[in-house]
Amino acid sequence: MSGVVIVGAGQAGLQCAASLRDGGYHGAIALLGDEPHLPYQRPPLSKAVLLGKQGANEVALRDAAWFTDQRITFHPGLRATGIDRAARRVATARDDMAYDHLVLATGAHARSMVLPGAGRDGVLTLRGLDDALALKAALDAAQHVVVIGGGFIGLEVAAVAARLGRQVAVIESAPRLMARAVSTAMADAFLALHGAHGVTVRLSARVAAIEGAGRADAVRLADGTRLPADLVLLGVGAAPDATLAGAAGLPCPNGISVDADMRTPDARVFAIGDVAWHPNPHAGGHIRLESVQGAIDQAKCAASAILGHAQPYAALPWFWSDQFDAKLQIAGWGAGHDQAVPRGDPASGKFSVFLYRAGRLVAVESVNRAADHMLARRLLAAGRSVPPALASDLSADLKGLAA
Ligand code: FAD
């Protein structure tokens, strides 16, 4: 028995190792991570870590002793460089490793931009712990912060920077914020929230160049506007790290293609987490999820399949984002919705938006209404809907519907 080799020691890789042991797997488990750190949580990197409320040593998911206790061999700072599927071996910068099953949990990296000046000092991206520490140091020294990209990470960083008293501008090429992830109603509410905290948001705006003599000192827009910037964050999304799988001949249309058991067309090889292009019953097709919960659920699913009792991945996706005092929680998959029903008044800072596709509830977005979120998770997981008229009626008791 060669055991299981897991490439990528992030949320998904670690969970898979833990679930294999919890499920009674007795063989060897090797977890390879190309970062020098213990596996850690990424959500605090754009929130508490930047605010200085959580230190670098407080984000680890498990301490070193746990790996010893669990007989999981963790290889920090070791990158897998190739896969020989016929020989069932993974090449690394050190020795090759043999596997019975291989789990690819290589995640994603921050997208870069082809843009004049994108390589200047003071232009940063955020994906890993080292990025967050560099960004925090730069934020401490900055006065004018420009965030390119109005998605979750860009907006979370903008919120922190504004809280720290910096002048902040967000440049978004789409006509609204978080366009890929939330409804127009929710995007409008966050536009107002950022505006109320002094963040300048420019929608439908194109960046022409990042200017400066060596170091960035301004961002120039296509309409000629020049925004002062001693710190620029490129927050334009994440791209899956599927190079290893692609080079090994596995199909990678947008991430690594897997079936409902998170298995690639090679029965010995699985892919999970941000890198997995998987069939999602809630989305009605193949997607990649970039969420902690998705990584955890998919890791459990792959572990089950390796343990010989496959349970197809069907868990409800859910996600959260913290910006200023707004906790946004999203249950379900709202892309392609054709009706959005508000519950509560956005101006109150506590409201939800129920999203429907062809008359059926598909997702619920909530701001500071944790009870709505929990209820939505129960309803959607059970395949239940709520009539739109009830959803919008604050006096209606929705709990009965979920019971
Ligand atoms: P990752 O956590 O990216 O781990 C993959 C690991 O594999 C990395 O360490 C990578 O370096 C390593 N690797 C890649 N290639 C190799 C190789 N060849 N050899 C060895 N190692 C390799 N989700 C939420 O639900 N809520 C949030 O609020 C939230 N906030 C976020 C904030 C930030 C700043 C970021 C970056 C993400 C956030 N997410 C959030 C998303 C969530 O963190 C990810 O969905 C989750 O971490 C995905 O886990 P993963 O294991 O698939 O990938």
C-alpha cells in the first residue's frame, strides 16, 4: 500500500486528510504544501489579519502536534512538479512519491492584469498569508489606496483600509459590485454602504495604467481621471491552479474536471476545493466554488470515495463576507435568478434578498440577519421553496416552512 498523497495543504487538502483518518483509513497519508506554513484559514486574511486583530500565528487550522497524532506526514514548502499516472507517482523537488490515490487540492491563485505599470512596487495581490502580511505592512504606510476590482476580496480590503482611515477608491469594470456573486439589490446596498464610509466607488470604469517612477503613485483611468495611489490592490479574481493536472493529461476546462464523487476520469485521482470543476446540483451544471464550505464538503466527499463508500457531492453551497459592520451570508446558488424579493429594508442594515429561478427559491442573501440565513440553508438543503409573498412579509413566520 502506497497510501494517499494530497497535493495542496489548504482548507480542502487538510480536511481530506482529516476525514480519511476520521473515516478509518489506516494507510499512509502525505500532505504536500508549497507554502512554508502550517495549513491555515484564508478568510481572516482580508479581514481580521489586515485589521491587526488576528496574528499570523492565529490562523493555523491545526498545530504541528495534530499531524503527528494523526500519522499524517505534512511536507511544508514542498511543491509537486509532475504526475506519472501510469506509474502512480508524484514528482517533487525532492523524492518521488508513490500513491494508491492522489488528491489534487491545489486551489487557485490571484489573477494578475496585463496593464502598464502592473509590475510597479506598491501593486499587490492577496491570496496567501505572506500576501496578507505584505499588504498589512503596505496599508500601515499608505495614505491613498486604490482597489482594482469590486468583488468580495477587493471590497473587504477596501472596507479595512477605510476603517484604518485611508482614502480609498474602488475601480470596477462592471456596472455594479460583486456582479458574479450577488443580486443587483445586494450590490446596490453594498455600494451605498461603502459610499457611507467614504469609499469612492467607480463603476463601469477602465484602468489605463498604474503610474509612478518605480513605485506606484497613481492609477490612471481610461477616461483620463488620475487617482492618487501609494498602494494598489489587484482584486480581479482567482484562477484555478490546474497546471499539474493538465500536464498529466487530465481534462481541465476551468479547473480540474471531476464527477459527483470528485473523481477525475482517472479513477485513482481526485480534485477538490477551489480547483475542482464539478457538477453541482444546486447550480444545475458544472461550476468551481471558491468557498470554505465547498472545500470542506468536497474534501469529505473525496475521502468517502477513497474509503469505498462514495457519497455524491450535493451539499448546499454557502458563503459569507464581512465588510464594515455588514455580515453578508449567502445560502444556495443565485446565478441565473429571474426574481429577487427583498425581506426587510436595506437602509436598516438588516435585510435579506430571496432569489427565485422559474418561481423556485434558489438562494438567499442576508445582511446581519443570521436567522434568515440559517433558515434558508435548511429550506434549500431540503429542496423547499417559500412563496415570494411570504418571503417579503416580515410578520410571516418562515420557520414553520422549514420544520
Ligand atoms: P487553497 O486554500 O488555495 O489551498 C491550496 C494550496 O495548495 C495552497 O497553499 C497552494 O499554495 C498549494 N499548492 C498549489 N499547487 C501546489 C503544488 N503543485 N504543490 C504543492 N502545493 C501546491 N471563503 C469563504 O467561504 N468566506 C470568506 O470570507 C472567504 N474569504 C476569503 C478571503 C481571502 C483573502 C481568500 C484568498 C479566500 C477567501 N475565501 C473565503 C475562499 C476560501 O478561502 C477558499 O475557497 C478556500 O481556501 C479554498 O481552499 P482550497 O484548499 O481549495 O485552496
